[in-house]
Amino acid sequence: MESEPHAYLNGVKVDPFKTPMPKGFYLITYEFPRRIEKGFRTTERHYEGAIAECLVYDGKLSEEERKGVEEYLRQKWLSAVDLF
């Protein structure tokens, strides 16, 4: 089992500690290797902003499932966000 979480920024795997925070609307997906016992309350100031929606699953999604969830959220929220 892997010990490090993974992050995807707009569908692309990134290192959240080295990737600059994007401007405007963006979609960030975190995959954790094990259950988080105390909750997920901060990004340690690496990514900030208003959270429109947070989905939590009790198991690892396949690559196809993750991309499907990201696309669903992108379509849902792009119409509600002023990008300019």
C-alpha cells in the first residue's frame, strides 16, 4: 500500500507542495492511502479558496471513475462560476 496521498489538479497528477496554486476556478482531487481518522481540514496553505463541493468515497476510485467524478463536477460548477 502506498504511504503518500496523491493530488490531481484539473485532472493532471501534481505535487501539491511544489505546484503553484492556480488562479480562478480549479478542481483539486486528493487520494489518500488510508482512512483519515481526524478529518481533512486544511491543505497546509498550499491551496486556498472557497470550496464549492467536497465528495468523499470509502474506497479508491478507478482512474475512469475519478475522471468521471471530476468531469461531473466541472460541468456542474463551471456554469455557476464567473471565470472572468
